[in-house]
Amino acid sequence: MSSTILDMAKEELDQNGFLDLELDPELDLFAEIEKLKREKNAVILAHYYQEADIQDIADYIGDSLGLAQEAQKTNADMIVFAGVHFMAETAKILNPSKKVVIPDFKAGCSLSDSCPPALFQKFKEQHPDHVVVSYINCSAGIKALSDVIVTSSNARIIVESFPKEQKIIFAPDKNLGAYINKVTGRNMLLWNGACMVHEIFSLEKITKLKHQHPNAKLIAHPECEEPLLRMADYIGSTTGLLKFTKEDTATEYIVATETGILHQMEKASPHKKFIPAPPDNSCACNDCPHMKRNTLEKVYLCMKYGMPDIIMDEQLRLAAKKPIDRMLEISAAAGL
């Protein structure tokens, strides 16, 4: 490719968040991506909410805890993070010497956006006797203001590692925080943030689905709102939901989380039926528009040209790393 065309692509990268280059329609992207993995000693980490093709070419597929653990121990020179921006940031925080690229730089997160660091710092200053427990779905700026990071897989264990009398701020997800309050008996102070994907499920439509499928179990992520969680037969992290469907005896499930996880559920249990819980709009299922910004073509291009990549201020990185390290230590001690 000529430098002129690549320079034009870089200009578009600044505007669009991804390299917008025309590819040969006959190019075998799966084969080319495997070739690039070998040439660049690259690893592809993908979240369960990515499209099926990306999951199928990933070296590791997981939820936020598993992805952070894989990012911590990888020996790859390049980490291709097929997820959203805060996830790629976490990989860079743990691997400052490695190149971390993301297929689409504008793959953000509504939950992360709901907690601006400047506002949260003022909120924290109003409660100096509280420790800060932050859900990993937040920016590096929020991580740097936190005492420990949690995921939906380990939040209960980490919150319970604090003495009962310890006052806690939980950010940024109020629904996950409320759920952890309920199961632990704590009274954490909750930041008023939420995930757009998990807040727009329609109780009315889910109720109709349960009538249509009386043997189906409703399984839900704890980022969902409390009325939906009250209806659920099982509540768990993305990995927890997948494990439950593998081990449970039911053959039908209504799944209240982002639809990307259905691909792994169907692969693991092809004899079972998985029904995406419908949102409160005209769509049949609930996709995260940020997760779905990534495509196989963008994965290929970001690997080939090494951009867009994550660049981070070292002082911010070190401050954000401390609570992540604490999370990983507690998780390891708990056998997670």
C-alpha cells in the first residue's frame, strides 16, 4: 500500500475510530488473521458480546475477569482486544510494553460514560471515610480513583473481603451494586450509573415469552434492573450464565444479557434452545451497539497496520493498575 493511501486512511481513523480501507472481497480474512498472529506474535482477546466470526478467530473468549487475567499473563507482543475501549485500556494498564490495538477506537461503553472522573472525584471527596469499589466497566480515570476493581464474577467475594463496618462507595453500575447489597447485606453507597443494554429489557415482553415457553428458565446478568432480577431463575456473570446453561437440566432458556453470549451457549449445548430476552423497543433482541462496532474486517486491519492503538499516560496507568492488581490477587486467592 502506498504511503499516500495509508496517510488518507489515518486521517479517516481520526474521524471514524477505525481504518477505513477497501479490501479484496475474495480475501480469506480467517486465514489472513491467522497468518498475522504468527507474523506479529499477536493474541486476540474477545469478549463474549462480540459477533460470532470474531469469537471464532479469537485465542481467548471471556468476560471481563477472564480477559483481564489473560491480558496479565500473555507472552504476545501485540494484544488485539476485540471488545470495548475500557477493556483495551485494562490490557494496556497491565502490559505497558506491549502494543494493544482495538478494531474500533470508538467502541465505547454507556456505563463507563455515565461516570466522568471529574464528577466522581468530587463525589468521592464528599465521603472521605468510604473505600471505593469500582466495576471494571469504567475508564482508567475511574480506576485510578478506586481502591479495588471488581467484575460481576468476583464482586460479591471482594465486597465481603472488607469488614462489615467499612463504608463503601460502589461505582459506576447502580444495578450491580444494588444486587451485591442484597446478597451481602451491605449498604454500599451507589453511583447512579447503568448499562443501556441491561436497562432496556421489557418485562411485559419477557412475561409473554415465559407464557409461550413455560419450561424455559429466565437467566439474567446482575446489571439488569431489580424487577427483572426478581423474575430470574438464575442470576450470574456472563461466564456464570454460560456455565449454568451447560450444567442445568432445562432445555430452554430466556437469556437477559447481550446477545453475543448466545453463540457460545449454542456451541456448548446444541440440543438446547436459547431465546434472547427482548428490549423495550421494536428490536427482537438486545445488541450492544458499541460491542458490535467491531467487525472481522476491522480486526484484520488493526492487526495488519497496528492501529488504532492504546496510548496511556504512565502516571495514570500506575494509579489505575493498583486496584486491578488487588482484584486479581483477591480473585486468585479465592480460586477464581
